[in-house]
Amino acid sequence: MMAKRIGIYPGTFDPITLGHMDIIERGAKLVDELIIGVTTNIAKSPMFDDDERIAMVEREVAKIECDSIRVVGFNSLLMDFAEQMNAGIVIRGIRGVTDFEYEYQLTGMNRQLNDRIETVFLMADVELQPIASRLVKEIALYGGPIDKFVTPKVREDVEARVREQGRKGG
């Protein structure tokens, strides 16, 4: 009997975008179980707290017709989290060359920490490649439309947060 193939798709998902959803749907086809690991990146200043992001991802992932996806929050090294979840694969989305350079370095470091876990890169769909959570937040903070980048419910969440925090610019 073959061992269950468990994959992790980690990220901050602040907010979850259509690009993330594309990688989740495609990544779920590569493994028996896909764990969406929602974490905090200390180098980023999140718009939503951990619990809000986990709930947002759970809500959006529930729309996918797949029983083998679950959402788990974590606050540790990715390789430690992967071991804890018995995962053998980390799935990363790549939008372009800049992403690849960063992910290449990160993968090399992760291999030094745990060479039993493989990293698989999935290229973002061509139409979704420009989407980045950071840019979605920036556009929203300046009052721009984000409906091409996120689901309607995520758009509502982001716009509500912008109303709470206050819009930028004039």
C-alpha cells in the first residue's frame, strides 16, 4: 500500500487572491491531501490577523469541489510544519522571474533543513500572473477596483477593512 501523499501550500494569504485559488485547485490534483498553511510573515504587515485570514481561506476553499483540502494555521519554520503534518511536498506558486529567484533561494535553504521534503513549483495562470496580495491591498487602500483579482466576498472583506483603516490619497 502506498503512503498518502500530503502536500502543503503555505502563504500569508493577506488576502487570498484568484491566483492563490488557481494554485490551490491545481495543487490539490497533485496530492492525496492538500494542507493550506496560513502563516504570518514577519517581514509583511498584514491587513488581516491570523484568525481572519484562516477564516477567509476556509470560506474560499469550501467553494472548491474537493474533499482533500484543509486549512491549518502555523507559526513555525515551514519545514517543521511540514514534518508535523507528515507532508512530503511543498507547493509554491510562481508568477515570474522575481518569484522564481526568491523561491529558488528559499527552496535551497529548506533543503538544508530537511531534504526529505520536495518543493514543486506551479506557474500561475497567464491571466493571473500579475496578481499579488500586496498590490491588491495597495490598490484597495487608494480606492481602486480589486474585483478582477479576488472573489466578491474577499473584495467585500478588503473594502470593509479599508473603511475601518481609512483610505489613502486624495
